[in-house]
Amino acid sequence: MYKSKIVFLLTCISFTNALLAFEFSDTLKNPYFKKVYQATNKRSSDIIHTTLKVSFDWNNSQLKGEAEIIAKPYFKANNKISLNAKGMEILAVDAYDYNEQKKEGSEKLNSTYKYANDSLTVDLGRTVTAQQKFILRIKYIAKPNGLKKGGSEAISDDRGLYFINPKGTEKNKMPQVWTQGETQSNSVWFPTIDSPNEKMTNDIYMTVEDKYTTLSNGVLNDSKKNSDGTRTDHWVMDLPHSPYLVMMGVGEFKKITDAPWNGKEISYYVEKEYEPYAKEIFGDTKEMIEFYSKVLGTPFPWQKYSQIVVRDFVSGAMENTTATLHGDFMIYQNSREMLDGKKGEDVISHELFHQWFGDYVTAESWSNLPLNESFATYGEYLWQEYKYGRDAADAHSNESRIGYFNSSQNREVDMIRFNYGDKEEMFDQFSYNKGGQILHMLRKYVGDAAFFASLKLYLEKNKFKNAEIHDLRLAFEEVTGEDLNWFFNEWFLAKGFPLLDISKEYNPVSKTVKIKIIQAQDLKEVPLYVLPVDVDIYADNKVQRHRIVINQKEQEFFLPANTEPQLVNFDAERQLLYKKKYNKSDNEYIFQYSHAPLFLDRYEALYALKGNISKKENYEVIMNAALNDKWQGIRSEAIAFLKPLAKEKEAELKPLMTKILREDKNNLVRSAAINFLGQNYQDALLEPVFESLLNEQSYAVVSSALQALAAMNGEKAVVAAEKFTNEKNEDLVAAVSFVYAMGGADKNIEYFHQNLDKFSGYEVFEFLNYYISLVARCKHLSSYETFFSDLEKLQDSEGKSSGYIRKIIHEDFLPLLKKMPDVNSFGENFKSLKEKVEVSGR
């Protein structure tokens, strides 16, 4: 499961907030959870195989289904089986003995059933042993829209089965059906034991109109046209997986088949508009499969790998076995948009890594969710490292780390926790972000060879089965020959992180550096950590690495150095998940930027130096980084760091930004340079530069140039914006909105009205700020009415943000109405609007 970008806007914040990674903040005590124990679900029955025959009632958003379930008692003899079946109309239930030779039902049993509280309990009429299989045949109607909507931060709806625009009333939205099983929602559309520690094979007969394409787990066994104009596709999944990983997708999707991996199909299902770009969007998939198979020593285990992109998805993406489902907002781009980067690359790698960690081996309970999500998050790191290098991976990891630290300010919880209030709470920055950091620390401790050998052993021992955190520990212990309880106890089975107070002192007589370290975290709340860490001593133009182990509250280490070090680089591998106080001079940071090799070495140095950017030496280092640092993210940040000196150093910085704009190979860095120029200089010579940039292909460059032009010549920018009003790119829509907010008029209201649905979550707030700025410039009542109508619709669809919408209405829009020119000329229409606004803003 990949959390949606709405959630990640809270976590993937600007690098300029990265100070959180380097300074202390109070760790809040957490009374959040009740003292409960969420045990792994007891297994009384075991489903061997499920066959489904389904068709779709689009008008009523319902599914007509027949389920044939082969099951048996798990261990103890039993005469009953209980299935999850949420919100269904049960039409018939029959039970049969299973004929092992014929692989079918034989004698019908004298069974009865009871359906209540979303549970279907079947009394078989006699007791059967664990060696005796039986068959249930159930006819039912699934009615997902009759269920109360639930969900969480990561998964906004838990009704399992979704009919999107089923009657085709919404233009530009393809009618489609798709499912979302995690956590326990597939029992909305087929009866099952909806628990992660259940494993079964399955097949599905999907009857649809012939115009529709279908997708499910496994392979398409056959497809038959029916006499009534429908078609029945038979999908077969003959390898066991958990019920929540079963999926369906139906719609007029275009299937694009890519080059296979080891004879296994790789395919993509997209809307027609994106058919030309599918191989470009997903084109790294085969290389990812090859890389992960090789690094894990475990070949991709499934029959095929498909990816489908759907509308209105309730999360970011979902790792259904062999058939990952993506939300359109996470993936869709055209070739021009991909010039600025593939926004879906991380989610594609995340969901693919789940095919090993989550699908092949599945966490036995939601308490053990990090075994799924922490690994998938670390899969993103591994791909970035392999494909783009260590800087790219570390920059990506740093964003994730900051996301965790932000969440930890509000609460701290154990990674593997059995005291959650609701299973949905497990899908948070702990299971994802923090878990990825912990796995990286484990890798750095045991080394690459042992790390990947341990993962291979873990996968081999638990394939097609379930696991808990101790299974992972035992695999690492078997490979390394070392007791690793200390590591798993302090990181996976406890909460918090270390707070380190670090100081150093050089003794020229003994020629040693004394490093004093205090673990300053609240030991009543979090552990006293054992922290193996590397320290690099730079002296005499040489660097020497020392491994130390911190295991006390206060500790001193004496490391050799023939001369006073130019730099003592603590945590030289930048692998610890911690916050620190460590005072270094500007000269040390300057040396660190130039000599320490890693992304975080350089970024930490620049971040510290910008605090005294007026100092000549600091300024020169940051200016050099903006032009020459090898990582584009640092170049962009360095440009932003120079802003305080934009006016004072105009003679140097304006040519520098122009040079970056002209020579840098990265569009996002060029965009940062344009922003710098547009925000800081009113130079007529720059106006034609910005105008010429409007003809470039990069949306990032065009968007920045349009906003820069607006800051310099609003009227010209409004005219220039007209040619971009049909563009769908979000960056450009935001730029045009900014231009209209600065200098637009009533005629531009329709642009905001048409584009409001392109934004969601926290992005919509910035768009609304532009929108109301334009409204403040308008003179026609219809503009005000359109804006208010949009606010009402938004308040209905963004219930969790309704307080913010009310604030806009009460504090921004209502005062505008009172100041509106020629109010009396609008008569009753204006009076009616004002009354509605006053009521809505309360």
C-alpha cells in the first residue's frame, strides 16, 4: 500500500525544514492508546481455494456473485465455519463433501446458516476433521454503497468495491469498477476469512459487456463471448496469497504489453489518453524486477506482473498480487511532464517490492505491518541507489526521515504494536518512514552481504506463508551468527529514537580526540540505545574511520589523531535515526562540504553555513554549491539559501542565476533560478528572457517563467497565460491561477471553476487562496456566486477540511461581499447570496 500524495504532503516537506533532523525537540508523552492486546487472528478454519462467478449491476452499483469455497478445519475438528461477508444479501448457502479424486463436491450436507453482523456462519450438519475438506456454495448480492463509509489517513474509504461513474454522467471520467481489499474490505464483495494470516488460491469468472477490459490476479485462462453481448473472462490464481490481495478491475482500459521478464508477462492498463505514454510511465518495471530478483537472490515469484491506473482511488496504490492498482493522481503524466521527472517512479518501485514483502511473505497480523510497509519503503531506497546513485537514495531517504520526525512530535509508538485502537492506525509514518530507516541501519550494521543473504533466507523460509517480526530476526541471526535481540528490541519493539549530545576535544600531548556522548532522551519513555556508529577523523589531509559502540548514558571515546583534526565527522555513514546537538565551527562545516562525500554531509554543512551567510567564506561555499554541486536537490536548495543576499550581492547573483538558467541540465534547478530572478529583481532586461522561456517544453520552467513575468509585468503575464488555459499540468494550472490572482478579472473566474477538481487535500488550499484573490478583483455578482457555489461543493467533498472552508467563507469571502461595489444594483440576488454566505460561514 502506498499512501496518497495528500498524506505525503505532510511528510515530504521542503528540505529547508531538515533542521528537524539535526536538532533536539521535546519528545511528547503519549497517552494515545488504550491498554489492549491485538492478537493475531485465531485460525479455526482454513480456505484452500475460492472460485467466484461475478457480474455487475452498474445502475445500482451492485455485484451479483456465486462463491464456491473449498475449506477445512484448521487443526481441531469442527462442525461450523464463519466467514466475513459485509453488507451482503445472502440468497442461498449449501455445503457439500469434497471428493478428492474428482476435485468437486459430492454428497450434499444437511447444513444451515446464519447471517448477522456481517458474519456468515455455516453449520455443516456434522463434524469434520482437519483432513476432511468440504465445499460451500454461496449465492449473494454485494451492496457496497449501502455500507457506512470508514477508513483512515492512508485509506480514505473501506467499502471494498467501487463503481466509478457507473451511469456515465460525469464527463471525462471513464466508467469503471475496481476493488480495494486492504485492510479487511474484500469481504464486501465475496465471502471469505478476511484476515491477513489466511492464504488461498482463487479463480474468478467475470462477466462484463464485451467493450470492457478486465484484470485480476494470476493469468487470464480463457475468454468467452456470450449470446447476450457479454463476455466472461476467467482469471486463475494458482499460487496462494491472502484474501485482501484479491482484486478486480473493469473498464474500457487499454492494455499495453511490454517485453516480458523471464517469459512472464509485464503489462499496463490505462485510459486511452495515456496509452501512448504507458511504456514511458512504467518503462522501468522490467529493470526493477530484474534488480530486485538479483539483489534479493529470489526471482520474482508470480505468474505475471500487471499495473492498472484507476480514478478516484481511496489511497495511493495497492500491491494486489500480480496486479498492482494505482491512483491516477500518483501516476499519469505525458511525455512533456516527464521531462521534469517521473512522479510515479517511487510508488511503482514501492508496490513492486511488496510482491516479495507483503504478498510472497505476508505479515501475520496488522501489528506486524512493518514487515510489509517498512520493506516496501526501503525498496524505494534500493531502487534509487541502484538506478541513480547514493546521493539520490539519501536525498529520498532524508525526506522520509523528516516525515517521521514531524509525526513523532505529536506521538511516539512502538513499531510492532499490539495496542492499536484500530488496525487502520498502523498505516502511518512509523510503519512506513521509520521502518525504512531502521532497515537501513540494520543493513549498515551487518553489511550488504549479510543483509541481503538474510532477506533471501527470510523469503525462502516463509514463502507463500505469514511471518512475524521474530521470523525476520531469526533469519538475520542464522546468517550472521549473532544474537540480534538488542537491535530488534530497541528499534522494532520499542518507541522513540536517541537524542545525542556530542562534544569533542583534541589533546596535542596524547594526540587523541576525546569524543563525549550523552544519550539525552527520556529513558522512562524510550530505550537506552546500543548504537554502533562510524566516526571519520580528517587530519593531515587524510581520513581514518573508527567504529565505536555507544551503549551508556554518558560515554567517552579516545581516538588517535597526530594533529588537531580538520573535521570529526560523527555518523560518517549517515545511517543513524537520531537527533543531535553537535557544535561545529564554520570552518569545519566548510571543510565538511568540500571533503565529506555524502549527500547529508554536504546538505548539513550548507544548512549550517546559511545561518551566517553574510560571512564571505560561507557565502562563497553556498554560491559554489548552487552552481556546481553534483546533486540537483542541493543545487536547488543552495539557490534558495542565497535569497537573503539577493539585493546586496545583485551584481554577482543575477549573473550566477542567469548562468544556471542557461547551463544547468536539470529543469527543476533552472526553475529555482527563474524563481530567484523573478522574486528579487525588477530588471527590464529579464522580461524578454522570461517571455522566451514560455516556449520551452519543461512545465516547471514555463510555470516559473510565467510567475516571474507576472511579478514584473502583470498585464503582459495575463495575456501570456491565455495560451495555457487548456493545459492540464498541475504546475502550469497553479501558475496561470497565480497570474489571474495578481491581475485577472471576471472573465477568468471560469478558469478556476473548471480547474478546482484538479486539486485535493492540502493543495486545494493554495488554489483557493488564488481563487479568492481573483474574486476580490471582480465586479460581477455572477463571479461571487460561482465562487460560493464551488466552496459549497468543496465543503461537501472535503468534509475533513470543512473548518478551513468555513474560515474562508467567514473571514475572507463575507468581508468581500460587504465591500462589493454597486451592491444596491444587484437587489434581491445579492441579498440572497449574502444570507447563504452568512449561514454557511457559521
